[in-house]
Amino acid sequence: MTVIISCKNLTKKFKGTDGAVVHALDNINLDVQQGEFISLIGPSGCGKSTLLRVIADLTDATSGAVTVNGKTATQARKDRDYGFVFQSATLYDWRTVVKNVQLPLEIMKYSKERRDQRAREMLHMVELDDFENKYPWQLSGGMQQRVSIARALAFEPQILLMDEPFGALDEMTRERMNNELLRIWTSFPNMTVIFVTHSISEAVYLSTRIVVMSPRPGRVSEIIDVNLPRPRGPETRELDDFFHLTSRVRHALHEGVAH
């Protein structure tokens, strides 16, 4: 397998609002292989989102290094190697759904014909064909996040970075979005996903591996392989192995807090 993201001795410190130094990440070492679905899980404030933002070149590391596709994180961002889905959908209310999906393609100067074609392909993939001319405020929260996923995938990035995208959704919608995300991921061969979540069951259901992080300063306290069969569906959550894995992740989280 090809290592597509590599974090070596990654540390991040920054000044808080009170001027005190916050030690967010400490000596993170992590290799992510092409085609993996990695979930980052840990207590609030442990640096999960900060790690994702360092990988995405949205903030700088204090020390250590990140490589993406063998390049610096800055070069990978400039080369548009990844799409990013935030906690909220961050759509533009004055643009229709299809125009929101087309936005990165406009920036990248795709032809109008190609923009139209690609945006409609992505909306079909997230099953929103009938909503292309609606505005974001006319959609439910789950539908808005599907639009943001379609937008992030419109330019066919190799990597999808997702910062707790379903955290604000109700449980039933969240489970439906989990299934939607797995369907999308499997339709893009070799696409790598790094997914931040607070939900143990969500991490187990989605992932190939789970990275458990300690309380701040965030460290990698354990990496857990998830070998549940695919394709996954509602029956997956009823498997004994599913319960065993959720218990193992929960134990790892409690161990991290204890230490």
C-alpha cells in the first residue's frame, strides 16, 4: 500500500485568548495509506480538528513535518489534492445548490459545460438531483451536508478531510448520512478519508482504522484496526464484533484520560 499522508513528530502550540500558550498536539506520528478511512476520536479539546487543519495546511505546525502525496501540506493544498468538509455546511445562501457545487470548479476555471456536467454528476451521487435549483436555506441540515460533500468531491480530490460533519444531526439522519458516506467512498476507488468524530459507534461503523487521541496535548494513544465485513449496513451494528470494537475504543479513550 502507498502512504499518502505522513505526520512525523508533529507538535502544535499556539497562544490562547488569554495569552497563555496552549499545547494542542504533541509528537504525533501517523501514516495513512491510500484508500483508507481513518477516524480521529478523543475527548473534546484533544486536538483532533487541529491535526486535520495542519494536514490541510489551514494552520502551521510548530515543529515536525506533514507530507501529502510526498509533498508539503502547502503544495498539496495548492495542487488541490484534497477536499474539506467542515462541521457546518458553509454553503452560500445566495447561490443555488448546483451553483454551490460548481464553486470550486469556477475557481479552477473549468469550462461552463464541464462545470454543469460535473455538478449534476455529484448531485446525482448524493441523491439530490431534484434540488439543484433550490437554495441552501430550503434544505434540511442533512441535505446541506450532502451538498457540501458533493462540492468537496466535485474536482475529484484524492483525499477527503471531514471535521465532524454530522455532529449536529439527529441520530437517524446521522446513521443515514453514515451509509451515504460509505456508499460515496466505495464509488471512488483509492480515495482516502480522514474523519473527525466524537461518536464511538460512528467511528467503528465507518473506519478501516481508528486513531484514539489522548487529552490535550493530543497524542496518538492507540490505533485500532476495524476489520468488520463490507459492505456495511444496519446489520453491521448488531454484530458481536461491532460491540467488541466499540468497547475496545471506549476502553482506549478511558485509558487515555486516566493517564
